Amino acid sequence: MAPPQQSQRSPSPSQPSGKGEVSDLKSQLRQLAGSRAPGVDDSKRELFKKVISYMTIGIDVSPLFGEMVMCSAASDIVLKKMCYLYVGNYAKVNPDLALLTINFLQRDCKDEDPMIRGLALRSLCSLRVANLVEYLVGPLGSGLKDSNSYVRMVAVIGVLKLYHISASTCVDAEFPSTLKHLMLNDPDALVVANCLSALQEIWTLEASTAEEAAREREALLSKPVVYYFLNRIKEFSEWAQCLVLELAAKYVPSDSNEIFDIMNLLEDRLQHANGAVVLATTKVFLQLTLSMADVHQQVYERIKAPLLTLVSSGSPEQSYAVLSHLHLLVMRAPYIFSGDYKHFYCQYNEPSYVKKLKLEMLTAVANESNTYEIVTELCEYAANVDIPIARESIRAVGKIALQQYDVNAIVDRLLQFLEMEKDYVTAEALVLVKDLLRKYPQWSQDCIAVVGNISSKNVQEPKAKAALIWMLGEYSQDMQDAPYALESLVENWDEEHSPEVRLHLLTAVMKCFFKKPPETQKALGAALAAGLADYHQDVHDRALFYYRLLQYNVSVAERVVNPPKQAVSVFADTQSSEVKDRIFDEFNSLSVVYQKPSYMFTDKEHRGPFEFSDELGNLSIGAESADTVVPAQSVEANDKDLLLSTTEKEDGRDLGSNGSAYSAPSYSSAATSQSHEELALTNASVLGQAPASSFAIDDLLGLDFPVGGTAAAPPPPPPSLRLNPKAVLDPGTFQQKWRQLPISSSQEYSMSPQGVALLTSPNALLKHMKDISIHCIASGGQSPNFKYFFFAQKAEETSTFLVEYIINTSSAKSQIKIKADDQSSSEAFSTLFQSALSKFGSP
Amino acid sequence: MLQCIFLLSDSGEVMLEKQLTGHRVDRSICDWFWEQAVSQGDSFKQLPVVASPTHYLFQVFREGITFLACTQVEMPPLMGIEFLCRVADVLNDYLGGLNEDLIKDNFVIVYELLDEMIDNGFPLTTEPNILQEMIAPPNIVSKMLSVVTGNSSNVSDVLPGATASRVPWRTADAKYANNEVYVDLVEEMDAIISRDGVLVKCEINGEVQVNSHITGIPDLTLSFANPSILDDVRFHRCVRFRPWESHQVLSFVPPDGQFKLMSYRVRKLKSTPIYVKPQLTSDGGTCRVNVMVGIRNDPGKTIDSVTVQFILPPCVLSADLTSNHGTVNIFSDKTCTWSIGRIPKDKAPSMTGTLVLENGLERLHVFPTFRVGFRIMGVALSGLQIEKLDLLKSVPYRFYKGFRALTQAGEFEVRS
């Protein structure tokens, strides 16, 4: 009796050879099925092994289903295991035949050997055939009550499997509540841990439909449950410990004593041999202390050593995962790691993805005291065999130079690079020298002397060529032969494939013309002619524009093309702090490895348990306001909002990063769009303090945009929002609210220089804010980064506003994040807050 | 959590597939992965965490075998990677090595192990001691037993005692005729020596490995003479934290058999046992190489298995290298290995020769990094010393203690 499927199922084309052997096996199995001869078990075992090895290499052996089941009515446990494996693999495609196995599996579930009971139950639940669920309920029920913990442990996971096959059957049998009972009472830690993981999954999925499940899920995070798990944590296996720690990271303690208790209890977990446990503990510590700035910093100090050990011991794969997390922490608080810079030195045979992370960290931790050594180390990498890493390390040297420590020595190094006569080193160094000059124009003399010696023929890469041309144009007054160098470049116009280089060439020739008209005139004419004939639209347009500008008025043209420039103070950051914070919230997840928050790379349905806390937050608000719909929507809206703002920022960032690394003109356009963004956000109120960089516009794109002198916009009208001068909020409530509420407004703001100066006295800002009824609840940080948490309440009702304000005093850039009970008035509050900031420091 | 685990051979063939949840992962993911790996040159260069169009993949590469795990949900990446590393370690223990044939011959055991190590995508038991009680390793003893008793099952009939015992990592009823504990300090020295001979970085990663065979449930304490030199420590779960906090004493109930009690790190060491001085001088298209090796700080024991290895820069056309001690081999992938063995007392080993550079190249621009290997038995170079090892309660039997130490080079590199 061949199964009906056999005839329809054609063997897969890649494995044409399987068919004959399968029918061979079939007849052999059939012979053995009824036999009771001695030694029959051994021959059965050999056959089973063969079947499974076929299955493993991908030959379809499902036609043997019937025979396998017949043969498996044996007492031999290895035979049983192999049969379970086979059945588990093919039951889903052969639901009718799977019925055959139910019988013997159910019998095995009552075996006297707990190992067999457990294995049978596991296999039974792994069949995953929807119409067989009725047979699962009985064995699962008795499995959960089994006297042996191994069976109970299997049964708990079995319940979860049943839930995924048929949720209603699982809930109807009241398994979740049985699990809850087991979770809180079972003596065996593995059973308890499995209950926790099963219940988390079941209740999270149920919560969307059943209110009770939502409450239950919330109860998992209640104080008694979390404490129960934390107190037993040492009994759990290392993997279950990760699970408990994950739970603890979501728990919101009511006061600081509780926070310290939990941290004391968990401190030894940082010494655990399993890296996953260490990282999960780190996450708990970081999350718990978010609102306590100084303790948070101590946590960094405490977790530093364990993480550094994890990086240097263990396999390269583990090392990479830890390093990604360390990278995140280093970027957040580089000063804490500045003494450990040697840990980020690259080893010769590390994979390049590890080296790349390390280079970024070296760049971040550089400060006055260690710059010299770090740069020396980086320069050694420049001679590395691995060319991408050599390039990367030259860029790192440049970035450190832009952080303004010990520029003197670094400039020398960069100039040495230019003399190394390796094309990629020269190319990278040129780009860097250009950026350096934009920030420190005072170095132009030294650099120009070296750059002048470089023949443009030796530079092939477009970015480097563009940088060289930019410098030729910008500093043509100091370079004797700049006009002739440009002229020879113009002569080779047709061989220049990159439009970027041609655009730069046009601008450079123009600039040169204003400085040395007689020598450049010929080159300018040729360049404009070539530009007008160019097939590339942008090049053509720019040439035409220059041409008409010159026709109109030469001095106006000079003002447009070559205005006096102000040094760039800060280059655009590559990743918005919003995104960085979001990644930090998802510490110990894939987000960190990808350096992207999860909403950027996972489907919503797959986001898994990490969405948990957000949803929970908004659920408990729902309970307060007795309206579950509105907050949910607002979270959603906020989510979109966030997405929008980050994509916007990304646009700006793309341009910005381009510019900072390679091309001067396009950078200033990014600066423009940024200030544009700020304008739009803040209702023209910040125009007075618009970043100095917008004056540095030398790009034509910036022309259609009113900048500079026209900035005398009227100050915003006094806001109608009135705040309660005697507002009170205790830190616990603040922290809870901060976690629960979505961000209603997040903005960048440039502090006036007077304001920055005032910040050096610690309480100036706090007092200033208090005068307008915005109170500080916590503050901290080390120069140049400071962080403040403020709160305020409306005068007439108890609606609260929460503010996180982060400022970097060296760049005067700051970030404001506002969360509000009442979303509608957050805009007004934001305006109020910013106008308060703008008054800070002004007499 | 993890949805599926694949084991791939070094030709990309799927040797084993273990589906863990209801969401089946199609095998085609392995083909996708392998194409990526091939296009990247070799799979070691692949990131440990890869995003495929449908799944996130964790991969760990050991002895030519790729352990691949798939997931679709967000999870702690280190958990996935750690777990795969454990799987690799456990298989290595069980099969006495890792290679394609061993896995194919023993795939039933591999399936059984995976069955106990992970259920529904969540890791369960990964303690090798406990696993060995559930599934007997395919060693000679069990083969002999099966011949003698006629019972060839490698699954023990009883559940592991540890699952029920008070100390989850240990069976309650271990019995030995000879009670013994061996403690090994195994250290690896990582160092970077710069072009000018300056010791840029030198640190030691060490482990305390214990092999214990003691009857009953022993409670041991191990103390060091100078625990203050330890920079950071990590413990096996059996170590009690409080005694370490207060007196830097390791107090623990050991698992039965071999295990890693503790790992530690010692930073900022001042010197290395040997020196390696490479000199490269280029002139007119050739480069003269001279590498000298010698003892800098005599550790008091013999320094063994000294090797110096480097990769010739791509711009080198040919190399002619000879040494006055040991052998020099140049392989086709441009790796040069100079095996010195033991450093002789009477002369300083040196390797000399010339490299011929590519046409048109006057000087060498890319300088090779020399990687040094050595082994010193009987010394822990960090200076860590074990003071004593005691059994907490007096026991009726005799009890033998043994201590050893070993230091070898880890990432020891000398730049030129």
C-alpha cells in the first residue's frame, strides 16, 4: 500500500539518484517491520540511519512514512529518537499519515522512563499538524503535572508549540494559567525559565485581542514577579539568566534605593563566563540609571573592564558582537574610555570589520593626553597591506585633527602622508588637508607649500582631484603656478570623466580669475567654453550661470563665487543623536550590530519582545485615562514622526558627510538645508542665532536662500502657555513618565556664545530656567557634554512637560527632547523653552 | 529566537539541518549564504551577523565547518553567537575533533545533542558535563561496553542526576577510587612591538583550568599569593562571588571532570621573554631583510616552539631567505615561516636574505608585520601564583593536588 503522494511527488531535479534507493529501503523496512528475529534492532538501526542521512542531504524520503512508523514500535531508544526526528520532519507535509504516529507517541508519553516520556512529548508537539491538536491536550496536561522536571520542562515548551498551532485550543485548556502557577512555584529552575519564555510569547500575542492577557503580561513586570526571578537568578542556566535579565531591564523601579538593590544583586553577573549574560546585565545597569546622570557614569566605569575582557578573550565572532556594543558606549561617552585606548589598537590578523570598528573608537577617544600616541599608531596602519584599512586610518587621523587636539603635530603627519608617494595615501590625505584648511585656515601656508608640489597627474581619484582643485582655486594667491596647473587641467577637460571634478574645476578657475586675472583669463575662457559644451546638465548649467554672471558684473560675480569665508567650526555629524539614542535603547540587540534602530531594518511583526516595553507603557497610560485608543495612536504617530525626522536628517547627513569628507561646495549646501530645517522648525525665531556656517556659503545653490544680513526677524510673540511656578515631581515619577511617554518634539538648537560661557558655572542655567517655572530634576556630564532633565507643569492643570536637554559646549550645539502628557500643547511649550534658552546669557 | 541551525561543510554542502520552530527555514538560505561567502573571498571574512533578504544569520566558523543559525526576530546577537560557539565546543568534545567526516559519521549524535541543547529556538542545557550524562560520547569505552553487554544504545537510561541535584552543574553521586584535582594556569601573551622596538602594548589573557575527580560533593577554596595583579576576572557559575569580593578567594563546588574555573586579564606588563628585531633596508629594487631573535628576560624555564611568521607584501616578486638556526619556509600564499624551536644558548638565531621588488619600485612601502610564537612550560608570565587549594571539610579519603603552568604567545606582533 504505497502512500498516494508517491505517484504525484516527482523527485527533486537536483537529486535524481534518490529514487531507486528509496524504494530499496522501502522493501527492506517492510521485511523488518514484522520480524522478531534476534539482532533485528541492529539492522533496523542501520536502515534508519540510512533514511535519516538521505533526509539530511535533501533526498525526499517521505514515501517511507508508513514503513518507518511500523518499524518504530520498538523499545530501543535510539531507534525511537531517529524515528521522532523523521516524523517531525515529514508530518507537516503528510498530515494523514501523521495520524499513524499519534498512537505510539501517546503510548510513549506514558512510559515509565522519564527520558522517553519527555522525548515523546517533545516529538508529539513538534508534529505541528493542525487537525491533530486534540491529541496533544491530554499528554500535555499530564506532562505539566509530571513528577520529573525534565518532562515538565519539555511540556512547558510544548504548550508554546501548541499555542502556535492552535491558539484557541491552548487557551481553552487553560494552559497559560497552569504555566503561571508553575512559573511561580516549581522548584526546578529550568521549568520556571521555560514558563517565563513561553508566557511572555503567549501573552504578548494574546494581548492584542484579550484584555486579560494584556494585564497578565503587565503583571510579569510587577515588583513581586521581577524580584522573585532576580532572587533565584543564580539557579538558572546561563541562557535563562539572559531571559530574566531582559525582563529586569524593562522593569521600572519606584525609587533609587530599589535601583541600587537590584544593581548590588546583579553585580556578580558581570563576572559571568558567558558573554551573553554579561551583556544582558550591562543593559540592565544602563537602563536603570538612565535618569541618574552621575550614577550612569559610574556604571560606565564599572562595566568597562568586563567588556574589554570579553573583547580580548573569546572567538573573533564573539569579540565582534561585544565590540559593536562597546563601540556604541564609546561613542556615547568617549572620555570614560580615553585611558583604555590601547585596547582599540588593531591586531594584524583581525578581520577588517573589527579593525574598522576599532579605528572609529580610537578616533572617538582621542583627547589632549593621548592624541600623540593614537596618531602615531594610526600612522603605522597607513603603511598597512590592507588598503581599505590604510585609507580608513588616514581618515581617522584627519578626524582627530578636526577635533582640534594637538593639530600642530597632526598636520605634519598628514603632510608626510602626501610625501609617501602611494596613490591611495595621497588621495586620502588630500581630501583631509582640504577639510583641515576649511577649519584651520591659519595652516594654509604650510599645507600649500606641500600641496603645490603635487602634480595633478598623479592624482586619479575624483574625490582627491576635486579636493586638490578646490585648494588650487581657494589659495591661488599663494601658489605661483596655480593658474597654469588649472589651465593644464582645463586642457584635459574631455578626459575628465567625473562631473564632480569638472564642477570644481569651473569654480576653481573662477576663483583664480578674481585673484590673478591676467594669468587665468585664458584658462577661464577655455573652461567656460568647455563647460557650456558639456553633456552633463549640472556642469553645463554652472558654466552658463558663471558666464552670465560675469557678463552682468564682474564684482558681483566675485561676491557670489568667492565671498570671504569663515572657518567651519563643526562638521555635520554622521548619525543623528535621535537615532543613536534609539539604538542605545535597544542595547543588546541586533540594532547595535547594524548600527541602525530596529524600525529601520525589521518588519513590524518580527520586532519581537523588544516592542514589549513600548506597548506596555502605552497600555498603562490607557489604564489611567480609561481610553486605550488615543495613546496608541499617538505612539504610532510619534513613530512615524520619528521616522520622518530621521529620514530628513539622513538626507542632510548624506550631503553633509559627502561634504565633510570630500567636497567643499556641497557641504555648505548641507549647512544651508540644515539651517533651513531649523528655521522651519522654530518659526524663524532662531534666525538671529543661525549657525555661523551659513555665512560661509560659497555655493550657488545657497543663493536662492536669504541668509546673513536679513536675519533680523522679530522675536516670537510671548507664548500663551502659563506654567505653575511651584510644580513638584519626584524623580521616580519622572523616570516612569519619561519611559512611558513618546517624544513629542525633538529639536536641535544652537546656543549663543554668551550662553555657553555662562554654562561653566553649574547652576546658572538651572536658575535661569527656574525663573520661568521650568525646574531641573537632574543634571550632569563632563565638559564639553552636559545633560539636563527639566520638568514643568501647566498652571491651571496637572499636565506635565518633561525635557531632556543635551549640550556640547565646544560646538554650542544642543538638542532638546520634549515629552508631554498633553501632546497638543507641547508645541507651545517647545517655543517657550527655546525662547528661554535664547535669553540665556543675554543681558 | 533561533529558527533553524545548519551545519555546512567547507564546500558549502548542508551536512545537517535542524528546524527549531514552526516557521520552517528553507535550505535555499544556505545557498544564498554560500554565494555571499564565496564572493567575499572566504567565510572568515564574513561578518558574524549577516542580514539576508529573509532572515538574520549568525555564523561561526570552526575548522572548516560553518555553523549557521537563522532568526527573523530581534534578539541579543551575542546570545546567538555564544550558543553556536558552545555547540561547536560540545561537538568538538564529543567527536574528538571537528571535521566533515566526523560529523557525517556521527550525525545521529549531533541531532541528539542539538535536541537537548535547544528547544523551540531557546537554548536549554549547554553544560558539557550534564550533556554527557544524557548522551554518552561515542568513545572507545562505550563501544567496548556495547560489544560486551550487547546494549549499543548511547543514550543513558537514567536521567542525569544533576537535573535533580542541589548543585545543578554536578552529579550528586560521583565516586572515585583516586581522588585528585589538577589546576592549570594557561596564559597567552598579547603584545605589540612598534617599528622602533618600543613595547606598545603587552597584556596577558589567562585561564585557570581545573580537572577534578573527587567523591561526593567537595567544597574547594583556591587562593592566590598575589590576586591584586588581576585586572578583570570572569568565573564559572560554580564560583561564589562574595568570598572573592571580600578576600579574593575562589570558593566553589567543582563540576566533575575538566572545566574552566576562571579567566582573567593582566594589563600593562613591562617586558616580553624574547625579543625579535627585524630590519629592512631597501635599495634599488631590492630589500635586505635581517631578523634577530633572542632571550630578553630569562623566565627561568626553556622557551620552546619559537616561530616567526610574516606575509610578504604583494609588491615582492621573490624572496631568498636563510637562517643560521632553524628552518625557513616560504609558501605559495607568500607566507614565510621561520621555525626556530628552542633558542640555543651559544648563539643568537638570525634570518637574513633579500626580497626582489616589482619592476619600477625602488623602495618597499608596505612593511610586513612579524608574528611571533613561543611556549614556556612551568611559568605563568603574568606572575600569578597559586597559594593553596583546600577542601573545606575534612574527608575520609586521601586527596591529591597537582599544579601546572604554561605561557604561550597569543597575538604577539612585531612591526617593521
